[in-house]
Amino acid sequence: MATKKAASKAAAPKKAPAAKAAAAKPVTLEGLIKANNKALGAAVAKGDAAAVGKMYTKTAKLLAPNVGLLKGTKAITGFWQGAVNMGIKGAVLKTQEVEKLGTTAIEVGAYTLLGEGGAKLDEGKYLVVWKKDGREWKLHRDVFNTNGAPAA
């Protein structure tokens, strides 16, 4: 009798762990954008401006403080390379809202730029228009500005 119980226990299907059930949860657009923002911050931390540039559409435009309008991935990659060269060692992007409009989405958020040892170099806000490019969501229009006082 004990042998039958042991055999039935061994044959019983195992239940999936709760972590696997949570992982199967559908990803929202806001979740994808937050993941993309985290990847952008990680690429900046590695000094990998090329990886950051690949996160933008080919026809992207970047409107950053104190520079002219930057058009296309080559110019935008150059901007991020310049930021890394100036000592930017990290970027933390915090999504505040996302609104989906078909194959585009509008994100509003806040950023913190970090330097050596995690020193806070700048804080500000941003607005990004995301565009679905094939299966990926990429930055299409990127506007940000600092909360800091203007230079004297």
C-alpha cells in the first residue's frame, strides 16, 4: 500500500511556482517603455552611446538644451557620445505617464543624470514620442530640459 502512495505522489503533476505565473503576465506598453528606459540608462552607464543611438528611430529628432535640433541616429549617437565624454556615467528615467495613440505613444517623465560615484549632475523633465518600429518601440521625438537654474 505504501508503494502505491509513493508511486501516485511521484506521478502527480507539480504545480508551477508563483514566480512563473507572474512572469506569464502580459507586458503593458508602459512596462515596455520602462524597460527600454532602464536599458538606455544601463547603456549610458557602460559608456555605450552606439547602443543608445539604436534605441531611436532612423528619423528621430532630439531637442536637448543648449544645442540645435539633432536629426537621425548618427547625430543622436554623437550627442550621447559627447555626454559620456563629458562625464555622464548614468541616466535614471522615471516614467510618470504614458498615452498610447495607435503605433505611437507619448511618455512624460523625469530624469536624473549621474556622474562619477553616482553624483547627481542634473535633474529635469522630458517628453518622448515613441514609435513602433517593426516589433520594437523606439524613441522618435525626444525633448528634455533641466530643472536647474540657467547659467549666468
